[in-house]
Amino acid sequence: MVDLVVEAEDLRHSYDGNRFALDGVSFTVRKGEVFGLLGKNGAGKSTLIKAMTTLIRPSSGTLRIFGMDPAKDGKKIRARIGVVQQGESFDFTTVEGNFDVYGVLWGIPRAERRRRREALIQKFGLEEVRRQRSFDISGGQKRRVQVAREFIHGMDILFLDEPTVGMDVIMRRTLLDSIREEVKGGLTVVFTTHNLEEADYVCDRIAVIDEGKLLVLDEVENLKRLYGGKKTIDLTIDMGSAARFIPALTQGLGPGTSVMPEGDSMVILTDDPKDSLAKILELSQKMGVQLEWISVRKNTLEDVFLRSVDHGGEPLGSA
Amino acid sequence: MSSFARSITEVNHLEAPNITRLIYRNIKVNTDPGSLTILIGLPAMYLVFFGFGFASLQSSASGGSSYLSFLTPGLMGFQAVMAGTVGGGMLWADRRWGMLAQLLVGPFTRLQYLLGIMLTSVAFGLAGALVMLGIADLLLGALPVSLIGLGFLLAVIAVGSIFFGSLMLLIAAKIKSNTTYNSIQILVLFLVNFASTVFYPYSSALPAAIRVLFAINPLTYIADAVRAGYFGAYTTTVGYEVLVLCAETVAVLFLAVRAYMRSDVSTE
Ligand SMILES: Nc1ncnc2c1ncn2[C@@H]1O[C@H](COP(=O)(O)OP(=O)(O)OP(=O)(O)O)[C@@H](O)[C@H]1O
Ligand SMILES: [Mg+2]
């Protein structure tokens, strides 16, 4: 049997009593996995994280963290979790002061605190800014401090709400790799991001939520296989032709394909790329539409994401 | 065996150490020296300027130092109000810099966080009162206060700090706009300060409206009680005042805790 760290059943939450930011979400997070939460802005990712970290109490539904009820055992749960929130949070002191104070709050003994602080400052490249005030450093550096600081204490599950925003490529990789490293040691991670490449890189399973509903939840490989037979065509046409070309194209390509327009560009998913390409060329010639860019590629997680969100509630994967 | 192990971990998670950690943090990062200097410096300036300024109004025969010794315990009581604003300010800072939500996903309860702020304000209130006492000692030479009197007046100031701390937290929980909060704070400070017995004694010659303000103002009770402790002159009225102050403190503390346990801290 797998250990379940998070169990959520029909979670709903409304901030204002009107609209549901979470609208009947059920899922589980298994011990030792990296669980990715994807979704558009305002989809409900942060709300879900706030509920799991006991910051808000869901309006209805049941939630168990380590088998405990956040409403009753909030403090016991919090003693075992780490949280990097989406918003900034700093103590009004230097970078290294932030590590120290945070370590004190978590009751880490002095020597151990120092040791971890030094290791983290080193690992996250904060040496140059360590004596600066946390408010006077760059956006990406702030994000690093906030993420690194969380590692000063031990935990069983780490919640990361868009941890890599503003980080440069190298730092992002450092973080993702250290997440993988920690997971080997038994840590469970829940992770939100808008960067699908990094979700692909680090996550074991991915949930896509939209308007408070869970659209897809599956292992990354399964999700990609779901569209395994398909290829993706990226197409850009000349400005101003989209309005007449896209409907004609959607009709011309027929079943087995789908067209997702985005201004002058579109993403086309197809079972038979050769046939689709031929049809695109033929149609564009007939209609006098200029093709600016066309390419065929394998499906990525991004296509899975776009497609699941595009199709609203239509179930695409299994929970 | 396993239940023994569990009881050990629970001992490690007793409430007290958590609160001390929160207080340590509040003192270390949540109070900037500049505003603390003003908080303690302002009453100190009152003491010096008002003490000597009003003394010059009095006939030299009545003794120039008598107003100063009237004012000293009053301003010590006033430190409770200053402590309250420090408490409210800490909550504001924590919301402003995102640490409130971060602390509340840490290994604490909301109540502990709140108590951490309260006790930090109490510490500042007491420290401020002792600074006043020190300055008065420099200005006046000998002070009439006994050790028991000092204990009594510090206890009153501690309770008063909790009262005003709760009041400011209550206002902060309801009001989300910084400018509104600041305006209200200035208004509260002014009303509470001048409609009290900090600067002048209660007198039936005062207009009725101001007499009512005087009578319902907790700072009046604080100032009277601190003055009683300072001069060792306890009266029944002071006894009642202390009782009312304690009752009011419990009520406001209760309201603040309730408002605060419910407020959505993740909004900021
Ligand atoms: N404190 C709040 N009060 C009222 N509504 C809120 C609050 N926080 C979030 N919402 C609303 O709840 C919905 C979900 O918000 P949430 O922050 O969970 O989205 P998200 O998926 O994290 O988005 P993003 O990618 O932009 O971070 C949104 O419609 C948002 O406007
Ligand atoms: Mg979010």
C-alpha cells in the first residue's frame, strides 16, 4: 500500500460566498512523489496550497494531511511541512539574518543553524548579497532567499507555489535538482508552476486545474502518451487572415485533428501530420493566405495542458 | 515504548518555547530602532518640556518640581498606549512584508503568534516606563516610589499594554488600508492621551463631555493606578479603576483574538 500524504475529497472553497475558487477537487498525494499543479492564472492553485498548508479552511469537503484534519491538528501538521508561498515574505533584516531568524523560529540549535545557513547560501549563490537587506536585492535573488530559507528546517512535505518565478536558468536547474535530491531522501513535494518544461523535468504526476475543477491527473508519461499517436503542427499565417482561414482550416482538416488558434498562430494536433500538412498547403494556396511559419513536432506537456484547459470539463485523463 | 517516545516529542513542543522564539523574532526584526526611539523619546520629551514648562506657570512658592512629579507616573502609564501602538505596528509590518502568512504556516498557532505580539508590547511598555522613571530620577533627584509600589505600577502598565495592544490589533484586523489605520491611530492617541489624567488631574470644573471622556478612558484608570503606586497612596477609587481596567482588558483581548482568528490573513 502506498502512503498517502494528502487526501482531498470534494474540496470546495469560496472567498466571497459567491464564486468557488475550488469547486469539488478530489485527489491524493503519495509519499515521496513530486506532485505538479498546473493551471491558468486564477485557476485555484494557490487556494489549494493555502488549504493544504492550513492557512485557509475550505468551505466544504474533507482534507487530510498525514491522515490528520487541518482544522483540528493544524499545529502538528505545520510542524512537518515546509511552505514557499507565491508572494514575498521577508523579515526586515539582512539575507543571512533572514536565515537565522527563521532557524530560531523553527527551533534549530545554533550550531546546526549556522551549518545549514552556510550550506544554503553557498548552494543558492547568495554569497554576494548575504549582508544586504532582503528588500534591496533583485527579484530572482529574493525568490532564491525565500526558497533556500525553507530548507533550513526538516520537513516531510514541501509546498512550493511558483518557486522558480524570476530565477535564471542555472538557478532554476539548481533548485529542481535539489528537489529531486531531497525526494530521493523521502521528501514529498507539491509544486505549482507555469513552466511546463520544468514540470516535465521534475514532476512524477501532474494535475491540471481550471476554474477550481480538476481536469486531469496522471503521471507525466501517461499524459504524454495520451496523445502519443498525435503530432503537433505549429503554424503562423500572415496578419489579418486568421479570421477567415481558421474556420476553413478547422473544417478542411476534418476529424482526428484539432486547431487551437492564438492570434495569427495556431497549434494543430493531428493523427496524420502528412495529410494535415498537405491540406494546410492546399487550403492556404486556394485562399491566398501567406504561411509565415510551419513546423511539425512531437507532443509536449504544453499541448496536454492547452488541450485539457481548452476542452473545459471534458475528462482527458483518469484521476 | 512508543507512547513514551510520543510524550517526549510533545514535551519538546510545549507552548512556552514557541512563544519565546516569536518574541525573540519580534524584538530582533520587527522593531526598528528609529521608531522605538520616537516611541520612548516622545513621552520623555513631554516629561522634560511639560514638566518644566508648566512648572514655570506655577508660583515659585508651591515648588517647581511638583508638576514634574505629578506628570512622571502619568507618562509612565502613557507608555501602555505607546506599547499598544508598537503591537499594532508589528502586525502591520508582518502583513505588509508577507511574514504573517509565513509564520502562520510555521509551527505555531494563531494564538501563539498573537500572544507573541502582546508580550513583546508588554516588554516595551515596561521598558518605556522604566526609562521614564530613570529620566525623572535624573530631573528630580529622589523618587517617592517604593519597591512594592513599583511592582504594582508595573503590573498595571503590563495590563494596560495588553489593553491597548488588543485595541490596536482589533482595529488592525478590521481596517486594511494603511492610511486609514494611521489616521485612526493618531486620533486614538490624541483622545486617549489628553482626555485622561496623564497631564492634569480630574476636576469637576471640566466641561461635562470631557468629564465623560475622562471617566470612560482606560488611560485615566492606568494613570491613576500608576500614580497611586508611585506615591504609595491607594484609594478605593483606584481599586475600582484597576478592576474595571482588568475587565475591559479581558473584553478587548477576547474581541481582538476572535476577530483575528477569523480574519483571512492570506489576502495581503
Ligand atoms: N484572498 C482572496 N479573496 C478573494 N478572492 C480570491 C482571493 N485569493 C484568490 N481569490 C480568487 O480565487 C481564484 C483562485 O485564485 P488562486 O490564487 O488560487 O489562483 P492561482 O491558480 O494560484 O493563480 P496564479 O497562477 O495567478 O497564481 C481567483 O479567481 C482569485 O481571484
Ligand atoms: Mg497562485
